[in-house]
Amino acid sequence: MLTTMNTTVIQTFVDEEFRGRVMSIKQFTWGASALGGLLMGYLAQEFDAPTAMTVGGSVVIAATALVGQRLLRSFGTGTSPAPPPRKPGATTESVT
């Protein structure tokens, strides 16, 4: 039921020209979860379940921090350097 609601919300709110791209990314991430399950099963078999969960959680936290930092920088609210100061008397009007 949640998958159906999720797909409906995505198809409702995404612009028509981007809908195919967004749905392909959604399907890719859904299919990629099977690969994660294989990796977690391997780690749990080689070590133990708590170690596998710790490794998986650590990877998720690191990936979230990295993506979050890049998103903040792309929106101009991160720790990127400030723009150079304006010269005295300079205007921001464009020349036409």
C-alpha cells in the first residue's frame, strides 16, 4: 500500500516532462535495495548481524553527511568561501 501511495504522490507532484526520469530513479533505488541485502547478508554471515548493521548504518550516516554537505553548498548556505567584496562605486545594474 505504501509503494502505491509513494508512486501516486511522485506522479502527481512531478512535472510531466520530468516524470519518466524521476520514476526511473525511483525504480533504480528500489532495485538497488536487493544488492544492499546481499551485501548485508554476506557481512552478517562472515562476522555477525550487529557488525553488519553497524557497518551499514555507518555507510548511511557518511553518505547522508556527504550529500547534505554538497546540497548545502549548492544552495549557498554551506561552508563555501564568501564572494569577494565589491569595489567602491560598482553597481549591480546590467548594461543593455
